[in-house]
Amino acid sequence: MPRPTAAQLAYGSCAVIFSTLAMLLLSQTSSGAGIAVIAVAALLLGLLVAMTVPMPKRTPIPAQRPATDIAPPRPATVRREPVREPTAH
């Protein structure tokens, strides 16, 4: 199973946080059982949101050429300025 992407983690976390807040504020529950139901529902909603975010498509890796086909690197050319002799005044 592939690892979740950063977008999936962010969307899922935001869905859990905001849906929990909204359900707690709208239901005005104070019982432990009600809070537990809301927490489980928010986690399920966050999981659903995270799983529906599209996964990035993998690009195929191009085939490697054998080392005999690759030309050796050329040495770097260094441009040197001529040294000027100091003039006497």
C-alpha cells in the first residue's frame, strides 16, 4: 500500500478537526457517549476525505543506456588572463 501524500494528510486532518468542531457545536452534546460518537464519525469522515484525494501519477523511469554508449566528460577549459608586469613611476 502506498504511503499517503502530504495533501492527503492535510485534507484528512482538516476534515477531522473542522467536522468535529462543527458537530460538537451543532449538537451541543455534553455526554461522553455523544462526544465519542462524534469523534468516531469525524475520524471516518477524515479517512474518507484523505482516501478520495487523487494520488500523483508515477512517471516511468526511462531505460538506462549502457555505459559504453555514453561519451566521457570533456575536461573543463579554464580561461586565464595574462599577468601584467607592474609599471614603475
